Amino acid sequence: MPRLIDSHSHLDAREFDADRAHVLTRATAAGVIAQIVPAITAASWPALRVLCAAQPSLHPAYGLHPMFLAAHEPRHLDALEVLLASGAHCVAVGECGLDYFMPGLDRARQQFFFDAQLAIAVQRHLPVIVHARRALDAVLASLRRHPGLRGVVHSFSGSAQQAAQLWDRGFMLGIGGPVTHARAQRLRGIVARMPLQYLLLETDSPDQPDNDWRGQRNEPARLPRILEEIAALRGQDPEELAAATRDNACRLFGLSSDPR
């Protein structure tokens, strides 16, 4: 069975409160040996820290998600710096970024929090986990203002040209359920031909289920379906693809080569 790393799973979400232990058991049975769990608000950080401390296979990232802009305050940026300086286990800053799809999200305020988190990531020598929905050009401009950054744009949905600009900066692409949808021809073409060293697998649980799981709560145990689809698109052995994406995740997030 291929050993996989889910590079983006919100296992701390309330959707998993009733059966989180069973979700973890199913993930392990499916070969998922580690998960990166990015935060969305400052209020979620304490519980995320406790969850990941109790589960060695879970690795936290701390950040302020643009879709939850109303919950963010400038003091949370100070709190993030304090948390990271405390030595708390943290593999990335995020989930952070820009969302130009949802109505009512002030773009200037999003930009303020995004730039501040990018600066913190540079200062702490941490990668960033970036949300970029209908905002990839603005995200790329932000990355250019913060040299020395590394990270991943999760749930990538841009053009081949935008993907190439990210690779030129050393950024990875997180690919999950959308790649299994036949209508996602542009994404499928990019994934089929992209340099393997920039590819990460993700579920974005509990969101973005694969084509076979539509309408249901997504979970990390679905990650082998993503592997299967991408291996078919690339004409690549699934075991080799699993090993390469696992190594990519370990390199980016500073995990052991055999994370637990």
C-alpha cells in the first residue's frame, strides 16, 4: 500500500467532532501516514495545538484564513509571533492568502493580513500554506514582495503560466479532489505535465471531495483516490508517485523522511 502525506486537511474542523478517532483510523488504514492541519482563525489555534500534540501523525500550521476575515484582528498577528517564538510545534504559516471569489471580503484588509503573515513566515524561516481563489495574480505579486519565501498554493486552480511562475519561485501546488472531475481539463493538463518536484497531494477535508465522493464529507482516507487519478493522468506508477509526493511534503514542511 502506498504511504501518503495529506498536505492539507482540516481535521480539527467541527465536522469531525463526532468521529475524529474513526477518521484517523480510516486514514491510517488507507496509508495516510501524516497530515498537515492548517488553522483558519486565532481562536482555533489552542485546540489545534492540543489535537496535534496528542496525535503524532498530525502536524499543525498556524495562520489567519482570508475567508474568515471578520474574525481577524491586528492583535492576532502579534499573537502568532508569540506562539511561533514559544517553540510550539509548527510546520508552516497558514492557511493564509487572498480570496476574490466570496463577496463581501474587503481586499485591502485581506492584503494587510496576508502580507503580515508572509513577513512572519520569512522571519521564522517557515513555509506558507496559501489560499488563492480568483486571486493568483495578486498572490504572485505578494510573493514577489517577500523574497525568500517557500510554500504551497493549495487547491491550485490557475493557468499553466501562473503555475510556472510559482515553480520559478520554488512554490509547490497542492492538488486534491478537483483533479478527479472530468470538467477540470485545464487543471488535469497542468497536473499531467508539471514537474514532479512541485506536486503535493491533499484532500482539504472536510471540503472538496473527489468525483466518486460528491455530496459527502471529505476525509483523509480519500487521498488514495487522488493518487490514483494523478498517476493515471501522468502515466506513472502510483508507488513512485506516492514516494515522490511524500518526499516533497517532508522537504517543504521539515518532516522526518518517515513521519509518524
